[in-house]
Amino acid sequence: MKYLLLSLFLLLSCAHHKDGQKTAEDIRLDELFEKHFHQNMKQYPEWATWKNYKDGIYNDRWSDSSLEGIEKGRALAKAQRIDLIKIDRSKLSEEGKLNYDLYKERYDHMIEGFKFPGEYFAISQLGGFQLHLPQLLSRMPARHIRDYNNLLARFKTMDHVIDQQVALLKMGLKKGITPPKVTLRDVPNQFLHLFTTDIEKNPLTKPFRKFPKSLSEAEKKRILKEVKDNLPRLIAKFKEAHSFVKNDYIPNCRTSIAHSSLPNGKEWYNYEIKGHTTLDLTADEIHAIGLKEVKRIKGEMAALIKKVKYKGSFKSFLRYLRTNKKFYFTKKEDLLLTYRDIAKRADAKLLKVFNFLPRTPYGIEPTPAFMEKSAPTAYYNGGNISAGKPGIFLANTYDLKSRPKWEMVALTLHEAMPGHHLQISLAQELEDVPEFRKQGGYTAYVEGWGLYAESLGEEMEMYEDPYDKFGQLTYEMWRAIRLVVDTGMHAKGWSRQKAIDFFKGHAPKTEHDVIVEVDRYIIWPGQALSYKLGELKFKELRKMAKSKLGEKFDLREYHHQALKNGALPLSILEKKIDSWVEASL
């Protein structure tokens, strides 16, 4: 399923543009984007659902994630790249050349990755059919009878998806390509919520608990009957998969944690670094940057500790933040209400640093119970105006003693506004650009912006409490630590415990959070490098622009220039900002 979702994301091609000042070759390229877009929506219907493609035309089916289906998707990608290189780049407009270059780079990187069998990582503590299937059903449109017919069609056929995913797990086990055993310890329990026949409690049946007024009583009765008739069969299939995962798969998964320990693993890890960071940096270079940043941020933390007049060592202060009850809620409702209050206060201060805002609304919800134990502190799901879906900031309310108050302002700025919701929604709302530009998957840009957005709490006057400011420094330290421990584990022979100890020695995040984070880096190599490297680039470009423009520098305009093209590789972002600065002198 992890491979499937990655493919859905990377294979996006494009929708409609206005003609503007286009060359004949630009129009050919647009037609090619349109052709590929339709091909990919048909090949990957789950992604078509997220796009609300043709009002849900493919919402009644699943992608083919068998080995044959995966090979068919790869063959389609290779054919699409051949289509692309038939375009004469020299005859494109400047905007057309940018579209061409970004599109080609995506295909080149994706096709290079076909030699690495990521499809065998079909399950983890953060992903897999036990999580993705209920999540997708809950995010599908549910407004009309056709929507419910689509939901039923997928609901009744998800056993086929489970069979395909289990087949991938079995093949991966034979080849020795599995996640590390230690990271999978909570996965069996993630299935348990799916075993109840109570429609009000099973995550699979969430879409069928409430119906819109557009449905007749007869239609509601028919739908509920089909759900009740099919649910026992699906539960049996999940129980069968659960038994395999718990008793056969996990006990036989690899004990090593380094991605470099896999077949062709060193090259594979370097591929992941390049894909996530869009930079030509080695693991050793990134490790050194991380150590330098850890030292710098620790100095800022020490100054703040002195400011709050704490008497004691740095380590004892971290322990104080982890353990003092005043920093923690005792009720989940209070945690969520506080996040919503912070978000509302942040919304009111956005115009201090932005001269444009997205149209898509967002909300704050708790992480679903069936996945909260192994889920990160928070994450963001993008919205879709045409599908009637807002953006959602999901806050983890599991184990409240590991959710300190001092991290909440920085986290809200990162996940909601002015972080992911603002950047992703603005990209999705772009006009006159190919669809793949709206859905830019450059992790260093997207996550780098999220981390950079945390620092904007200064200009937005969100860090009035020094402990909230320490929370922001903690989150910046957290991302610097990632550079050290990700490369440490995957390229430099670090043990999992060494990574945990380094983390705990430099940041006050709680034990549960630290373990969840380290295990995330283990199963998602290279991804965690993108945050700090991307943030450093946004800050570097801002500093450069301010230095060259002097009094002409406008922070709100810098943000407009940085965001107006959607997500970009960091090297191209730098060229765009350089061009804006030169034109502004």
C-alpha cells in the first residue's frame, strides 16, 4: 500500500490551463499532460477520489496492487516519459520549459526508483491496508446516492485489496525485504478496531452512520442492509490477515534497522535522500549539518533557560519540561479546544506576514483511535473544495502525559496556518498550471515550509509565553536531530537505542514521542531530512533577499514569491527568488 500511495502521488499529470501566450509546442505539452492525467486517474482510482476526478467516476474501484498491476503501472510511466521527450523543449515558452523540466525530473527519479522494490513495504506502524482502507472510505464524498453506491462498491470488494497486500508481504518475506521487526510491535493491535460488528464503532463503517437528507428511507435501509450483510465477511478477511501479520510476518521480519542493510541498500538510501531533499548532499554532509544546527539551537535554548531563571542543568530543565504536571492536560477535550484557540488566534495575525490567503477552510480533529498509538503528535490532510472536504489538522490525544502544552503553538503553526494548510491549499488553488504543479510532492519544500512557518510565530507575536518559544526551539532542535539520527542509523551504523539516547539528550520531547519518532525514521528513510534542510533554504533565501533589497524588502512579498509557483525543488526555488530580487533592484 505504501508503494501504491507513492505511485499515486508521483504519477500525477495535468489538468486544464488557459491558453495565454503559448507556443504551438506549449499546446502539445498541455495536451500531453491532459492525456497522462486521464490515464493516471484510471490506473490509480484512489488518487482520482482525492482529486474528485469527474465527480467520482472511478470511486467504485480499487487500484490493482498485484505484482502484475504494479508492473503495468511502471510500464505506463515509462511510456509517458517517452511521450514527453518527443516534445521539443527548445520551442516551449519559459513557463512551458519549467513545466517540462519539473515533469521530466519527476519521471526520471521515479523510473530510477523502479529498481528498488518498495512495493514489499506494504505495511508499517504508520501505513498499510489496516489503516489506509478505513481512512479512504471516511474521506470519500458522501452527499448523493451515487456516492453511497460507490462507497458500497469499494466496501464490498476490499477483501480483494487485502489479498493483494498480503501477497506482497509474503513475497517481501521470501526476499528478505521487510520493515525492521522492532517497528511493527503495535501493528497487530491496529487491526483490533476492525473486528467489531457494531456499525457505530467499526472504522470501516464510519461513512454509513449518518446519511444526508438527499437519500430516501428506502435507500438508507438498502445501504445499511448491504453493509450488515458484508461486514462479517470483511471482518473474517481482516482477522485472517491479522493472524498472518502477527504470527508469521512480524516474527520473521529483519532485525537490522539500517536501510543500507537491505539488498542494494546503500544506493537505495542515497536515492531516498535525493528524492526527499532535492539536494546533492551525501549522508556524511547532512550528518555534519545536523550536528552544527544542534549546537547552535542548544545555545539559544540555554539563553532562554537563563531568561526564565531556572536553576539547574540543561538536562534537568529538559526533565522538568517532560515531567511537571502543569505542562500537561488531563482531558482530551481541553487539548483539542486549546489547539482550536491557538489556530483562531493565528488566523487573525496572518496578514502581518502574508498578502494572500487560501480559500479552502480547515478544521482540527483528533487522530482516529485505531491508529493513535503509533501516529505522530500531529499531521495534516489536505482539503478539496470541489469534493466538499476541508483541510484537517489531526492532533493526537493518545497518552496525554506525552502531549506538553509548550509544543502546541509551534505545532499549530506548522500543520495549519501559516504552515501546511496555507501552502498546500494555495498550491491546489493555483490557476493556469498543470495539475502536478498543484500537487507538488517535493518534501524538502513542503516540510521545509512547515518548519519555517513555525519561526513566523515571532513576527505574528504568537510566542508571548517563553515556554511556547522554548517549544518552538524544541521543534527546531527536533528537526536538526533528525539530520543526525536518520543518517546515523541508515548510513553510519547507529543502533536504535543510540538514536533514542541522542534525541533525549538534546530535546525535551517525551519518551513516547521520541520512540515514535525514531521508529518513523527507521521505516521512512530520508524523509525526515527534508524538514531542516528545506527550512534552512527558506531562511537563507530570505536573508539574501533582505540583504540585497534593503529597504525595498517586503516580507509579505517574499512569501508570495516563495509560494506562488507551488512546491518546487530547492534549486529551482532559489533561481526563482534570485530572479525576483534582480528584477526588484
